[in-house]
Amino acid sequence: MSYKTPVAWVVTEEHEGHAVVVFHKNGLAARRIGSSQMDREFEETDVSRAKLFDDLLGKPITAQDYLDRFWWKECESCYKHISIDDEPIVDNENGNVFCNAECKRKHEETNERINYN
């Protein structure tokens, strides 16, 4: 399906449960772009309209935007799936999401050790 102006599409792959939002006029073109972004073959992905993201056209999509639209994200420290209901700590500056303050502290300590060496 094609539209006169770009709209939001969600491109998904089932192997690892990843998904990306792509803005384009055409669903097949969005699928091609999303497949490439996830490093997947076209045949390994699906595409569907994502009307919840249409208002973000031309803007960067933040971790908070995903959570506000009922997507889950992975904790940057322990890799647990987190939804908005979990009241996560979101750092939109670098896109990180954490379960709690302890996970954020561990992640920051690890990064400091890596950057210090």
C-alpha cells in the first residue's frame, strides 16, 4: 500500500524479536529499509502500519517514545524486558533503559572501568 506522504511502519523479525519503525510512503520500501537496518534478509521480515508513531515523522524516536507506545525495551545492564508498567529509568540522551537505579549504577561502573583502562 502506498500513501501520498510518509507514514510509520513497523518492520519485525521473529528470530530475535527485534523491530524497527520506518517512515516511508510505501510498505514494501519500508520493509526493505527495516530489513537492512536489522541486518536481515527481506524474506525474514514482516511489515505493518504503525499509526501510533505517525506523529513522530521527522523526529528522532526515543526510548521513552517506544515505552509510551507500549513497546518493551531491554535493560542495558541485566537484559530484562522492561515495559512502561515497570517504571523504568530512561536515559533518552543515549537511548539506555534500566530496570532500576541498581542496574543503572552497575552499567555506569562497568563503562567507567572499560573507559579507564
